[in-house]
Amino acid sequence: MGLPLLAVACCALLAFVARPHCAEAAKARHFKWEISNIFWSPDCEEKVVIGINGQFPGPTIRARAGDTIHVELKNALHTEGVVIHWHGIRQIGTPWADGTAAISQCAINPEETFTYRFVVDKPGTYFYHGHYGMQRAAGLYGSLIVDVAEGEEEPFKYDGELNLLLSDWYHESIHTQMVMLSSKPFRWIGEPQSLLINGRGQYNCSMAAAHTPGATQCPATAVNRQCAPVVLPVLPNKTYRLRLASTTSLASLNLAIGNHKLTVVEADGNYVDPFAVDDIDLYSGDSYSVLLTTDQDPSSNYWVTVGVRGRLPKTPPALAVLNYRPNAASKLPSLAPPVTPAWDDYAHSKAFTYRIRARAGTPPPPATADRRIELLNTQNKMDGGIKWSINNASMVLPATPYLGSLKLGLNKSGLAAPAPAPDTFSHGYDLRSPPANPNTTAGPNVYALAHGATVDVVLQNANALAANVSEVHPWHLHGHDFWVLGYGEGGYRGDAADEARLNLRDPPLRNTVVIFPYGWTKIRFVADNPGVWAFHCHIEPHLHMGMGVVFAEAVDRVGEVPKEGMMCGATTSALINGGHL
Amino acid sequence: MGLPLLAVACCALLAFVARPHCAEAAKARHFKWEISNIFWSPDCEEKVVIGINGQFPGPTIRARAGDTIHVELKNALHTEGVVIHWHGIRQIGTPWADGTAAISQCAINPEETFTYRFVVDKPGTYFYHGHYGMQRAAGLYGSLIVDVAEGEEEPFKYDGELNLLLSDWYHESIHTQMVMLSSKPFRWIGEPQSLLINGRGQYNCSMAAAHTPGATQCPATAVNRQCAPVVLPVLPNKTYRLRLASTTSLASLNLAIGNHKLTVVEADGNYVDPFAVDDIDLYSGDSYSVLLTTDQDPSSNYWVTVGVRGRLPKTPPALAVLNYRPNAASKLPSLAPPVTPAWDDYAHSKAFTYRIRARAGTPPPPATADRRIELLNTQNKMDGGIKWSINNASMVLPATPYLGSLKLGLNKSGLAAPAPAPDTFSHGYDLRSPPANPNTTAGPNVYALAHGATVDVVLQNANALAANVSEVHPWHLHGHDFWVLGYGEGGYRGDAADEARLNLRDPPLRNTVVIFPYGWTKIRFVADNPGVWAFHCHIEPHLHMGMGVVFAEAVDRVGEVPKEGMMCGATTSALINGGHL
């Protein structure tokens, strides 16, 4: 990974001492990665995971705002394609580098190398992950952290930094999981076996068994460093920035630290108006920075608990140790681990979510929108299986990536153009009951967006197939941040009462937003980044079951697309026949 | 699969009654297949297998000599490419349809469709299987049976026909198996859990427990038809043609039928001089037809046993029932299942193998060869792992299929041409000991063959990495049948004594041939079929570990290659830049 990383390491060490003076000439950061299946023991049970350069999670990328990242990715899997999505990076001008198979590029074939090149234009806490099949759930992810540009300052002060990439982990392989989810009759994959912190967890034992009825104490010293307990070393009376991100397959999470408050300062790479909380929700796809001051009894260590929200938690919480130095890291905290809120305490979740507002200085949204797209989220049946669908179409992806086929205008020369997806649904739909007609169909779910248009999207939740069930869904938009204008209960009507609920003054900018059970969420963004962008539920099995749409945004304005990413399907034929990307 | 199959079914029913009169207009047989991972219970344990049209094994293709087979193959796997090799079909004029990933074509990407089109020019017992990664071992295989052309007769008589496709089955997924075999340190995958007959077996129980010490009796009635015991219905005093083929991943097999002799009449789609045996060896890649006369006590049924040869068998034998009608199929045979020969009774194996001679009328080999290629088979170490290598190079396949890259002459425009592989090895090599220097390197192992040349290949066996171990390897050649000239013990010297061992009078034509421990095997073929052809050990883990070479045969004479099979790697770039296949 060469010299740039050394430079980064140097800057990271000096981060809060001398950042503005840290000499750093290189603005292009080069990484050489090889993707392969490896044996690993994320929770002390050995399984096959997708590793990068032989490790799990993948290496952390650290850069400064404005830098260009080059990742030369070799696929060393035996029979599987691969792509990597840079979650939260808007890919301004580089939509081909967004890393969504069948949308922004062809999956990279085994033995092939593809180079991602993109600018990290904005400081913040990001991550990257596979975006083909369910490869994220196989462990293909890592952190991407962008510091402020040389000479600039974060708008808050801290003495040190800790990074926590949160995930969940299934013992069943993703191949089996994908077969289950596509089975007729449908087979649900169940809850993950473990929660992981920085790729490490403990299965079938607890680090705090004394406080956990029925649990076995994990071995005092880790037998395997791959599943060693995570220790966060801190000094007393300092302020730390905790970078938190969730790349879970299924679980919504909550993180709490015994006796410590957390001050939220960043969400999805955007500064927010600081506010203090006892615990913090993280849905899959979310990232946050929180400040923590080590103002508690320094003779003790403290538990960090990560627990499940939104689903009856069959997965035990993950624990880490906040280690007040010079206490031994192995010194067990005297207090019990904090208990995260009850899984179904939605009032708590909403209270947290509604408190997130943009920091002063964040650009406000345009006052009005040019278009409103209303997306009804339903669970449905199809051909004997179960799907999620949007406005009654369950998303299926094509063999030829949209970015290539739309840019080449292949629909004009034989390839079927994706039918326009509907901007709304019947407002007579009974959101509180299982679908009266549960059958759905497959669809491309493509929305063409005009360049520069201000687009509102209303995500409308509903009842699933079972009575009295409505799930939380975190929706993630590629290529953009959006303003979160507001949330409501029941059906969105767009009337004065609904409009009154919206925040047009200081709505936070995000790339991921949640819809609560039986509720709606309204977002706004400006279609100023030509490309083809996925917008989907970030829960891996839900996306696999069709819960997403595609925004084809001013594709005629997309600049040159490297043909290396379009060597599949109809794009290749078109290129061979003289087409130009 | 449409009308042609109906016609085939009709002809099959009438096969020995009225074959010459069975009206069959269609000579092009069209099949539409979809490949996907499915749940299946080959040995009553449910696993994920690769199925075709939702079934395992794949559908049997039945055709007549001279017919053209069209298989429109859709890859419905989620993230994996796929190809299918038509084992034993020479693909005269259609080398692009041979179905070897990275050699004859690009793997077909998910959601893509590729159409194989080829002539089955010769009657015989064949099969098809995956040829990418270890997908054959995941269950991607089926039978391909070619009857004589309309109006022609087989050179032997029979009253009915039974088809037995033999395989072995691992409970560990091929993804895990591939990681194991590529691990450093190396991890061996062990022996298969079960042997399967027509895709069905019994794990952890025996159908003949009364005769099997320590075994549990399998349920009398199959709980799951996917692993129901195979019953072969016959009438007394008839002669049946048993079509046998082995597509095992690892196991060498022997088949015996209680109280019945078998008369061998066909091997690998070539007629042989008939001879009677009590049992028959089948190495992976072999196919045979044997005649069986139902001349035993008709009040009884009889066991068919399939046991392991060549390795200490940790896998219990598979059993089927030869059901003399009108006895009930469920009537257990009164005799114990026949015991197949001891795994290490090589004298028995050799005696059988050496008896195979061509039927009169089979074309004889040219009297002399233009070139002799000697291939030393060794087990080696590489970068902390274990490999098999040929003349000290372990085969690795490229990202761009050879058929495309060589035909386009890409080596002249940037793509590295494969270095010529050596035609021989040091004859001072100590075949009886582990390699003195066990280290090997990776190589393309490509041999360019001149058009029309008569080529001899000597396959030389040696000691593996462990002392006193030399394994059996069945080598399979694509694109050709070859004459099996002879076998010898120890090192081949090519002297008068070795030459005296050869059979130039009536050597059998085969596509698969075995090398015995510490021995050599010599074959001859004429390079009259332009294409790029794999030649490799048919043991799936051995091939994965590099045990193979590639014959690039008069590629300048290859006719048009459909570009649909070359949409990957450097071939695509070349096509985009104006290259023509």
C-alpha cells in the first residue's frame, strides 16, 4: 500500500497536535487490493469470509478531503465477480466508480483487475463494502475516513479518535442465504449469530457473564486474535471522537457506554448541531461521530454495549472495553454493561432521530421541489416466494449495467429500455393491514431524473405480509446527500398538516434515512450529479428481495466512462460495434 | 425442452423394437436450461447444489449421432460465472463450444445466456459437467447419451437399457473446498461423504445393514425421493445395456452386481472388443457400456455395489437394487451386496485396464509419431501451499480465454504470450521418492500443436510429497479421442523394451486414461481438430491444484468463434479495437 499510507499514519498520530503542519505532499492515494475468500473467525467460529489482502475487515482507508483515491482491485475469488461501493462518497463526476454491480459497472470477473478512482470531496466517517449479491454480508467491508483538508479545522475539538465499524455476522454462508431468500417456499435467514465491533465478536460466551444470566464467560485471554475483545484505550479527562458506522446485513443497532454521555456531531459525513445522548441508534448504512469525555472515575474501565433495535433480538449484544489508562485492558469494568433500549421502544428511536439537525452553515434545501416521487414499501408474494416491492414492483437488476446501456442509448438499438416506474401509488392502499392482493411482479424500478431538478421522495411504510408487523427500513441513496425534511405517522397525504411537520430551516444532510413502522419519511435532493444511482433499503436480505429503485440522472451529461467497467452484456456488443462510452 | 425430447422419449421406448422405423425428423435438438443454486438432498442431507432447471442431476440429453445439440444456457446464479463442458464430445469445428472457462470461452456471467451448439458425431455414453472452479463437485452434471444414427445398428444386441451416472458427494460447499485447497498451510478436503448413483445416495445408513457391520438400516421407504434408493427394473432372461459413467470429484470407483457378469462393449464412446468381468473399475471421467444378462434366479433381486478404489475408502459403498420384475422393488436381495475389490488391489485394476482393446474396425493409430511430449506428474509446494505440477509447473488459467487471445494474436499486441512448456523433464528424476526439491512455480502449461501432427504423450507418475505414496490420476483430453498405446511400471525410457510393451495393433480409443502409481501411460492422437483443448487430471481437487496442461492446436485454422463467448478480459478490448474472431 506504499508510501501514502505511511504519510497518513504519520498524520493520524499527530492528528490533534499538529495537523495543520503535517507535511503531506501526496493528494493521490494508491491502494492495491486483492479480494479472496479466506478462513477467518470473526466470532471465534471459523468460517469463510471475503477478505481484502488476506484480512477481515478490509484495510482502513484514511485520506484528506480533496484527495483522490485509487484502488487497484484484483478479484482473486475463484468463480465470483466482485465490486466495491464507497458508501457516502458522492462520486461527483465519477459515477462509474460507485461500485454497484449491474448499475454503475459490470462485476469484476475472477483474475481481472479494475481500478476505482474517485475524489473524497468532503471530510467525514465513511465505509466501503461489496455491492454484488450479498457479498457485504460475507465480510467484504472496511472503514473509509476522510479528514479535513490540509490547513482546515473540524468545527469541534477533540484530543483523540477511536473508530468503531459495527456489523452483524451469520454462520451460514451467503450462498446458502441467497438460496434461502430465493426459495419457493421462502425461507427466512433468521437473525445473525453475532454482532461484531471492528470485525470481532464472541459467539456463545459473554465478556460480562457475571452480569448476563445464563451466559458463559469468554476466555480471559483471547485464544484467537481474530475474535479478541475490542479494547478502546483512553486517558482520563480528555475528549475523544468516536467514529461509528454500521454495515450490518440485518440488525439495527444501539450503542451505549457505561456512565458516559455521547455528543453527536456528525452524521453520514455531514456536521450536525451537537446534542448529547445516553445512547445512539445506528441503522445499517448510518455513520456518526460522537464526542465522549473521559470524565468518570479513572480507576475503572467501562463497558461499551452494542445491542439490537427494531427486531426481537435473538442476537446477544456485542461488548467492548473503554479502557482508562493506565488500568490494565484486561481489568473488567466494575459496573454492569449498559443495557441498550428495548428493541421495540420506537418512541426512543424517534426521539433520537428527530433531534438530528444540520449544524449552522449547512446549505439549506431549495424551498420547493420540481418533482415528488412517492414510494410505497410493501412485502409481497411472487411465484411462490416472498419479495419486497416498491409501488408494487420488486427490483431486479439487468445483465448489462444501466450506466453503460443508458449512456450508449442501447434501448434505441435492441435492448429493452426500462419501463418508467410510477411516481406514486394508490392512496387508498390500506397501510395498516397485510396487502389485500399480496402478489407483486418484478420490475427494473428505474426513475429518470432531469438534470438540476429538485426531487422530493416520500418513503411510505406499510404492514408486511403478517398482520401487525411493519419493519424499520434504512434507505440509502448513492451519489448524493439529501435533506431529511421530516417524518410522519400513517399515510403521507401531502396536506397542510404534513407540510407543517417538515423542517425546511435546518434539516440534516444524510445519505441514509430510516422509515419507522407504519410511518413515512420525506427527503429532498438536487439532481446535480449525472449518473445512475441506487436508492435502496440497506438491509442486505431486503435488497436481495427487491427493495430498491434506481435513479437514472441526466445520463446524457455523464462524462467519459472507462470501458473496463462495461465489459459485459449488451454494452460490450455495442462497444464492439463501434459505440463510445 | 419442447418437442424433440418427446421424440427422443418415443424412440427410447421403442429403442430395441423398432428403432430404424422410429420417425424422427428433427436433427437439431434444442434445450433451454437455467442454472441456479438450489436446495437438494443427494444423500438425504440437505445442501446447496448447482441445479439445472431446478433439478439435480441435470436433465439427460438424448440424441442420435449426427444431431446438432443447441443448449441455451441461462446463468441464474447470483454472483458466479458458469460454463458446461460436454465430456467426450470432440467438438469438431466448434472448439468455442467445449465449455472450459478461461480456455475455450469466458465464464457466462450471472443473468447472461450463452448458446452451446455442437454436433454429437459419434454414438456413445457421455456426460456433461461444469468446468469452472470446482462447480462439477457442486453437482453441475448430467448424462448425454448418443444413439446410433437413424437406420444404423449398434454392433451388439440388447433388449433394454439402464443408465447409471456415478458421482461422489461432499457435505462441505465447493467454496469452502476451494479455500481449503488454496490455503497456506494447505488443508486437504478429505474423502467424500457419500457415493451417488444418478445423484442419489444414503448418508449414515445402509440399505443392506444386515450385511454391513455397524451400519444402521436406511428407512424402508424413502422419506425424500431426492435420495431414494435407485432401483433398476429388469425382466428375467433379457440382455440389458448398462451405461456407466463416473463424474466423481475425487473417488475412483468399482461397480459389481451380485451373481452377474458384465460384458464390456463400449468405453468413452468407442466400441471395444467385448470381454466379461465380475466387476468394473471407473475412474473419474470414464464411461462404459456393459451388457448384463438377467440369467439368475428370478425370484430374487440383486445388489449393485459401487465401491472406492485407489484410496483408503472412508466413503461407504453406494448400493442400488437390480429388481427382477415382477418382484417388488422393495424386496431386499437375499444375497449380501458384492464386495468390490480392495482399494489397493492394483493388480486387479491393471488386469482390467490392460484387457481393453479396440473392437475390430476401429481405425488404428498412425505407425509413428511426429512429436513426443513427456509429462511428469508431481506433487509440490508453492508459497506455503501444496500444488500438483506437470514438468514442474502448476497450471494457472488466465483472465482471457486462450481460444480468443491466441486466435486474435493478442500476444502480438500486448498480452503476454504463454511461454512454451517443456516437452520433457529430467530423466534423472527419482520417481520413487518425494521430490528432492519440492518447490514448484505456476505456469500456463501451454503446448502449441501443429496441424495434422501425430502426437504422443507419455504421462509419467511419481512419488507424491509423502514417502511411499503415488496416486492414481485419470487424465482427460478435450477435443479428441486418443489411442492408448500402453502402460509401464517405473520410468518411461522409450527404449526397445518400452516400445515392446505398446499395442499398435488394436489399442482402444479413449478420452480418459489412467496412470497407475509409479507407472507411465503412453497415448497417441492426431492433431486434426483446431482449437484449444484442456488435458488434465479429472480429479477435481487435483485440477484445482494445477494438474493440467493446455494444447493450443493449429489455432490459426479455427473457424469463426462467436464473440458472445469472448466478452471478457483482453479479448473484449481487442474486439472493441476492431479485432475479429
